[in-house]
Amino acid sequence: MHSPLTGDFPNYRPRRLRGSDTLRRMVRQTRLHPDQLVLPLFVRTGRKIRDEVQSMPGVFQLSIDEAVREAASAQKAGVLAVILFGIPSKKDVRASGAYAKNGIVQKAIRQIKKDVPGLLVITDVCLCEYMSHGHCGLIKKCGKEQLVDNDSTLKLLAKTALSHAEAGADVIAPSDMMDGRVATIRRELDSNSFKEIPIMSYAAKFASAYYGPFRDAAESVPQFGDRKSYQMDSANAEEALREVALDIQEGADIVMVKPALAYLDILYRVKSEFGYPTAAYAVSGEYSMIQSAVKRGWIDEQALTMESLLAMRRAGADIIITYSAIKAANWLKN
């Protein structure tokens, strides 16, 4: 077979496909669709609360009634799923609000499933929003240091995941990065008749500076130290592949790379290596940088947002969690 790259065709000149825009759309190699987008929602107690997050223009802390409205808007735009993050009225050192039967996320699940039928509800499973110290697990003292106790935290994560499933969650998404949490959650779900509930694991979650605005939105800034002891070093690509492999072995149905745009190489390698359903989280820092530039008139919001999301799809993401989900879905429809 002759190839233009071998020199067999000396008059060949690589160029953009001739023809109309319609033809170019027909042969486009990467496609973005509202079906692939997930909208994050920050839910808190109260009614008619819609408090804008200062560092994330256009993103709000919502009471359940407002979260239902936002979820309905997402569904109307063509978005198939939301992911819930809870902001409890009280926090403590055992994150009791995370697994309370009538916790903020548990109530939000029930209300959204009732009022927005057909919408997929994913729940973030982590303890940082519910801990008085802001870390993702229970704390133990080692000499003068305070460290997250991986093993004792697993039971609380499983308890939280089960409470979400009992409330009606469609997908459980553990984001804590404790070792062994996928296997522990899978056992807890299976032993309580939730074998069909999938786990979307934050499998390669890096200790990133891009999370700053999220911690404002979720009110989960650590009160001491940082999360580098249990989140991944940004320099470690091979470690990311090992983490993904372990989560798959433990029973993850979908694996996630977080952040997205600065880690497209990891996303590509994960999808190429494992061929598993793969999610990417376009995180708060990515969103806020675009919004800041838009406010100053430096960039076109639609053009840059869509190019960024398309890059995640091109790198291998089947699912993209993005704060721009409703806007992007409407842009795609129009």
C-alpha cells in the first residue's frame, strides 16, 4: 500500500480537507456531546440559598431546593448526570455528617431523584467537608506530627458510601485517596444488596494547586499541614498507573484522572493502558482561570472552554466533570 509519507507521491502536499464545514464535521475524529458531561453541585442546609463562590464566578453553594432547580436545568440542557458535594451545618473530628441518614447529601439525593427523574446522581465520597480539621480521614498522632490514619478511615468511607446508596445514589465516587478504599466500599455495598451500584474512583488524584477555589466552595481547607501524604505527587506518572491498576483490581467500574488539563498525558496513558471507562475532572482552578480571563476581556469563554473540553476528550476521557456543563451543553446544541 502506498503512503504519501514514503515519498511515493512527490506532488503530495498535506493540507486541510477540502470541502464544506458540513463535510469536515462528518469526518471529525473527536466528538464532544452533552451526554459526556457531569455538573458538580455544592449543597448546603437551608432554603432559597444561592451563594456565589467568590473564587468561582457562576458557581454557587445551593440549598436543596436550589440544587434541584440547577439539576433540572442541567437535564434540560442535555446533561445526564450531576455529582454532589455536601456542606454540613456542623463538623466534627469523625465526620459524622458524612454518613448521617439525614445528612445534607443524603437528603439532596432523595429530593433530586424525586423531582428530576432520569437524572443520574453521582456522589463524591470523602470526609474533608465534614471534618473539623479539613482533612480527608481520621487523624492520629505520631510524636509531634498529626497524620491521617488510612486504615481506620476506611470504615467511615464505606459507611458513607452505603448511606448514599441507601438514599438512592446511582454512582459512588470515592475521592479521598486512602489505600484500599475501593475494595472496602465494594464489599460494603455488595454485602448490603447494592452489587449493581458502580464505583467511579478518583484513581489518579494529584496533590494540586488547582484545587484552591474548590476548597472555598466546599469549605474544606485543611486546618494544618497539607494533603500530600495521601494525594499523588504531580511528578509521578508511573505511580498514577499503579494507582489506577490497583483500583481496577479492587472493583472500580470507572477510573478518574484529576485535575484534567494539566494532566492530559496521564489521562492518555490511563485510557491507552487499561481501556477502562475513564473520567476527567476539569477542576476549580481550571474553571476560575478561564473566568478571570473572561472578566478582563482577554479570551473568548466559549471558544476556550470548548477547546479545553475537547482536549480532554481527545486524550481519552469518556466522562468530563465540569462546572461549565450547562453552558457547554447549550453551546453544543446551538
